Amino acid sequence: MTTLIAQAAAPATASPGGGYTQVIMLLLMMGGMYFLLIAPQQKKAKQQAAMIAALKTGDEVVTASGIYGVITNVKEDRFVVRIAENTKIEVDKSSIARTANPTAAEEKKSS
């Protein structure tokens, strides 16, 4: 019984530099998570914002819900999209998923 008390009361010996190693490993893991998860999402968001900013009247687009149409008017916060003869809808700029007819430069990027 006395040996259990003596073992429990004995302080744990730390290896030299053990705390620094754990901090370095934690920082490396956080850096890895940034480059694997956060950086690609930020890059994709920038590309999407640039694509939306470049849209103009006459461009064929696909909305996030899968509706194909042609932009007939560009407003401050939305697009007017013709989806059929005599049928126009207004959609929020953020609901445009992609262009329906990518240019040759965009096709080369995606390949």
C-alpha cells in the first residue's frame, strides 16, 4: 500500500523540450489544416466573385438551382435572366453558379 502512495506522490519527470515539441506539432497541424481546407475554399470564393463581376448582358448562365438562361439586364444586386420566350426572372447575383458557355480559356483551366 505504501508503494502505491509513493508512486502516486512522485512527480512525473518531463523530458527536456517536451513542451516545445507539442507546441511545434500543434502549429504544424494547424498549418496543414489551413493549406488543405481553408486556402482552397478562399481561392474558389475569389474565382466565383470574379466570375460574377465579369458577367454582362447576353451571357448564358446557370443558377444554383439548375435553371439555364440569358442575362438581359444587370442591376446593382441582381440579374434579370430570360429563361424562355417572354419569361424573365430576377435572381440574386450570388445564386449564379456558373456560365453556360465557358470560353476556351476557362475550359483549359478546368482540364
